[in-house]
Amino acid sequence: MIRPLLKSPRFASIASSRLLWLGVFSAISTIGVHPLDAQDKSVPQTATPLNASGQGSDSKATSKDVSSGQNDYSDLLPKPRQRSLDDWARQLNSDRFRTRQVAKEHLIQGGPESVAALKKVLAEGDLESTEAVIAILALIAEDEPPWQNQGAIATLESIADAGFGTKTTIAKSVLRSFTESRDRQAREALAHAGVFVGSETVALGSRSRPQNVVRIDESWNGTVQQLAWIRWLQETPFVIIKGKAIKPEVLEEVIRIPEDITLILVEGTLSDESLAVLAKRDRIEAIEVRYVRLNETQLDQFGELQIRQALHLMGTGAKTAQVEKLRSELPGVAVTARSGGFLGVICRSLEEDFCEVNEVIRGSGADQAGILAGDIVTQIDDTKITRFDDLQRQINTHVPGDKIKIQIRRHRELITTTAVLKKLESQ
């Protein structure tokens, strides 16, 4: 009975069908893919096929095995297509979660090269894709050096400066968090470069107060690239540049500080190129120039700077007529000029009808003349002193090295002494 059954047409059809499936299973197992491993066709497939052991296989693993007699069916399968970063960026708008996740991974791996593709999505994407783009940019930005002017950081900043809206709000939030971590990195990197960042007493005009400062002087190692970290410092409004560090490439980094700055230039040469760099800055709180000789053309250039509060010139050789011209060109800005002599006393009784010394700077002319805190200055040379402003006007007419006769009242005793004026140091 079995032989007639084997010869029947129905059995032949079933057998043929079974043999066909066995052939398919055999072919698929040869290249390492199980037929039930269905994949999301919306996700671009770039992964290498897996072999039977679960390991990645190459082209040699799918070739014909001559010794075993197995056939090569790999040419029957669709070849994986390499996707561009633009393709992956567009997948951020996919309605499939897995597709979006794979796209994010590829874009993060793309690093700086992904930025251009991400910017295109920003222009046309929805809120969800916008959030994804900004998150990816933030991750790419973490690896960017501070001296890179274009890239993920610049893109985030352009979004934050775009005005109002959800994109702007998200970008600003990301940048705030990012800036805090960069501030810590900046302080460490600048310290290694010999740049001081911290708090110290700063003399500006006629006032001395503790301030948070960045000081670039002879301790700086001269590596301009490291100064790119300055732009990431937070709450450091005073920048002091001294000597050979007063040059255009240094000022290029300083003017990138996002906060309002007060700039103090001490004992160096200020070139026309350096003044041209300062003219790029749209706002400077105050500038003080100490013991830097300025010609008439350079003084005219100061009149073109965007100075908001004060311009103090000390030991620059500026003539009275030039100073008056600057005052007319900078309305609302306090313009002062001093010859450069420095006595070294701090008086806080500004509104009183006497000039009481609150502090004497160590090593100054006043210190060496024996003046003490609590003394009241009553006369300098032949000029009567009733307020601190009177004292300043007298000192401002002298250059470093001049000798002045000072009369003080200490308790009930009048004392006359002589002081040799010095330069105002970089405090």
C-alpha cells in the first residue's frame, strides 16, 4: 500500500513543497540569517550579516564551500546600502522609535561632519526632531576645542540668538549647562598657560576695589591658542593685559568674552591693528590705559570705540586739547587724563570736607613717606586739600619720579613729609 501512495500526485506535490523549504532553510543558514529574524525595513541596514555562531561574517564566510558541496546563495540577497549623514538626519523625523534611535547613534558617531546635516533638519523639522538635533549638537560640542569657530557650539549659539521660540529656549538651556562645565575647564587650562584668573584688588580711575579678573602678563607662556578658553570664563568682568601681551591676536580672544568687560592695558605698545580689533567689539564697559604712549591718530581711534562708562588715560602723553576732543566724541563717558604719578593712598571719605586716608598701599610713595591710615591730608605743595578729589587733581599733574611736599594732621599734630611718586602697578 505504501508504494502506490508514494507514486500518487498529491504526495509528489507535498514532497516537492517540503524539499523547496528545506532548500531555503539550508541557503539561509549558510549565510547566517534565520528566516524569523524579521527586521524593521524602515531602518537603513548597514550592519554586517551574522553567521551561525552569532559573529559578524565577511564576504569570505558566504562563499561556496567546495569541500562540503554547499551552494552560495548570497548573490540572491539585497545588498546593504550605505546611508549618508543627510539620510540619517532625515530619519529623525521618522514615526518609528527604533529608526530615530539608530539615526541618533549614527549622527553622534559622525561628530563634526554631522553638523551640516543637522542644521538642515532644524530648518524644517518638528519639535521632537528639533529637541533631538539640539541634544546631538550638545554631545558633539563636548569634544570641540575652544578655538573652533564653526561647528556644533557655533550652531547652538546661533539658535540661542535667533530670538524667541521653543528652539531658542531649548538651545539656551543646553548652553547654560554646557557653559558651566567649560568654565571649570577654562580656569584649569588658563592656569597651565600662566594666565591668572581670580580675585584681586583693581585700581580703576581713582577707585580700588576687589574684582574678579583675568590677567595676562609676563607669566603667560605665549600660546595664543590657549587664550581661546577665555571666552568660556563666567563672572570675570576685568581683563588686565600687560607688556608684550598687548597685541592684536590676544585682543582677538578677549573681545570674544560674552559678558561686559572692563579692559586695562599696562606698560606696553598699542598698535593701530590692536585698536582695530577693539573696534570690532560692540560694547566695552570701560578702558584704562596706563603708561602706554599714544599718538594723536590713536587717541582719535579711541573716540570711535563703543565705550559705555569710562576712558581713563594715565601716563599716555595725551594733551589737554586731545582729551577735550575725546570728551566731545564720547558723550556720557567719563574721560580722565593723568600724567602718571601715583601716591598710593585710598580715601573713602568722598563726600566729606576732609581727605582722610583709609588705606596706604605697601611700597608706594605714601608708604615710604610715613603716611598712615587715619591721617588727614591738608596740603600738597602750596595747594590746600579739603577732599579726595583735590588730592587727585594735584597728583594727576605729576609724572612718576616727581617729589611732592605733603602736610598731614595726625590726631592733633601737623606733620610735613616728602613723597616720591611712583607708577601705578598692575593691581
